[in-house]
Amino acid sequence: MKRYVIAGASSRCHEMFAKPIVTNFKEQAELAGIFDINRTRAEYMSKDTDPSIPVYTDFDLMMKECAPDTVIVATVDRYHHEYIIKALDYGCDAITEKPMTIDEVTCNAILDRERETGKKVIVTFNLRFVPHITRIKELIDEGAVGKILSVNLEYLLDTTHGADYFRRWHRRKENSGGLLVHKSTHHFDLINWWTGEEPEVVYANGSTRFYGPTREKRSERCLTCSYTGECEFAVRYQDDPYMNEMYFKAEKEDGYFRDRCVFSDEIDIEDSMSVAVKYSKGALLTYSLIAYSPYEAYKISVTGTDGRLEMMAYLSGYGADGDANQILVFNRRGERVTYEIKKEWGMHGGSDERLQRMLFCNDMPDPLGLLAGSYDGAKSIMIGICANKSIKENRPVFVKDLLPGQK
């Protein structure tokens, strides 16, 4: 049985790791400790999961007393590298939430330290485990489109999901790397995985025109705002028992507000982004992300020498209630083949449960390479990091200039 500890008592970590380890994988895994600089949040996670799990505000003390095999890192993104590297230095493996880190300096540091220690870093790209996403990988590997020439991916965040990034710590690029790192790392990873190629050159544009200081009627947070009665983005998270325990009661320790105004002056991440990527064997990616759509969805097309694959998945609004997703494959003989992939209704379309089993049971074959390592994490974030640099400097950016000598 492996011993795990958690660095970062986040809501994501609570549902993705803490509860499943204790309830579903207790024969294979033991959760030995929870660390967070905010004791209130860590204590609530322990109480709601298993009150016998000790809580720490000192990471090094937890490592010494708990003697884990693996550290699960789920802090604010800007601190991922710190705890990944500390875990490796303690002789432990690390499992980290995406993105692995948010800049090229810390990315290179993680890769170097992993190589030096011989320990292992796993990045939890749960999107790979969504049934229709996995099926796309299988079809591509089976030659459904031949050699990949171009990929298009359009991702639409709605004004429930999308707006929430602008309320939280993600709204500062210094914390998250912006949505091109924090969110798009999922999407770039899929393209890298499907094509099997290395991203080489990135050019991007981005702007913030929907959120940020675009309204006069705004405040620091919804809880104390005078305009909540007329603002469609007003939230009352304090009325939710979980949010109240996890965040509002914890504010006194670090001043973190979970319901900040989405029209704040301090927001410096983009809400509209477009990216072009050239890959090592010539494949081209055209990617876009917006955070203010009336519905949530993503549209994928992969065109190759032998045909074209298309898929659109609706996650909210029109089309989201269907019980299956369709993958369409068009060949060069004018034929169309339709694949109906039944939806699953677990966390993130059943992907979290599959990923958890592969992490903690280690009893599943993995011929597709579903479980992602540090270099997968590096390639995905480097597209976003290069895109941020391209937006800032208005020029194409070469990945090798920021990730030299790796692999």
C-alpha cells in the first residue's frame, strides 16, 4: 500500500484525490497527511474526508512525520514547481494537477530535478480519459485520417464556468499563467498526444474585452457589492454550505475572497485568445478559446492525407442533454462513418474515475499512453507560455528557445 500526502487543500483536490483515496482505494492507498498554509481549509478537508488524517501548515514537518511515497500537488499553480521539486528531493514521486507549472524557468527546473533524482512526475490530464477523446486517439492511431496535416480546436467557456476564472486567483497571470496555460494546457496536451509531434513555433493574439474594468458599477466582491440586484454575474457562494466552510470561513487566515468581481481592475488575463502552432513533422494547429460564450462546447477537426475527423461536444446549453457524442470520419472516397460514443455521467464525463483507478490501482493496461509524464506536461504548457510571450511581444516564439536541451 502506498502512502500519499496532499500539498494544497483545494476544492479540486478534495473531490479528485482526498475523498476517492479514502472511500474507493483504501485497499491500495493511504492518505497520510494534508498540508496547506491555510489551516482552516486543510482542517475542513480532513474533517470531511477522514478526521484522523493529520493537518499541517509546515510542508517539511509533514514530509518528515508522514514519510510518504508520493506527494499530490494541488496548490495555486504558481507554487506547483516548489512542491514538486521538494517531493523529488525527499525521494518521493509527485502527482500534480495541471498545469505542471506556469513558466519556462520552473518547467526546466522540474525536468532537470526529475532526471537527477530518478523519481517520477505524473501530470493529471483527465481529459485524455473522456471516452470520446480516447476514441479519437484510437481512430487516429488506426489510420482513420492518415498522416495528420492540420488540426483545428475551438473551445467555448460559458459565462458560468468562464466567469469563475475571473473571480478566483486565476485572474492574475502571475498565479495561473493565464487561461492559455491554466486551461489550454488540457487542449494542447490532446493535440500533442494525437499527433505524436513536437510543438516548434507558436504565434498568438489575445485580449480582455468582456471581463476586467469594462463596467462602472462594480465592487471588490459580490458579498459586499451594492449592485448585485442588477448584475447577471452576481453570486451568493456564501449560501452554499461547502463554499462557506471551505472558503468564507477561511478568509481570516489569508484574505482570499472566492467571490471577487469579474470586472476588477486587477484582472490581467485574456478572455479571448487565438493561437497558431507549427509542429515538428509539419502539422499545423489553429486554436481559439473564449471565456464568455452563451453555451459551453468544443469543436475539433483533424484533417490528414486520407480523410478528416470532426467532433463537437456540448457541455452546457443547447445540445448538452444528449446521451452520446458523435465522431464523424470522412474518407477520400466520399464516405462518412459515424461513431456514437455513449456519454458517462461521472466527474468530467467519467474521466476522473478512470484516471483515479490508473493512479491508485495501477491494474489497467495503457497501450495508448493515457497517463502523462513530466515531458507531456512540459510540452503542453510550453505552447501556452510561448503564446503568452507572443502576445506580449507580437512575434512568433520558438519552443526550443525556452525549453533547450530537454529530452
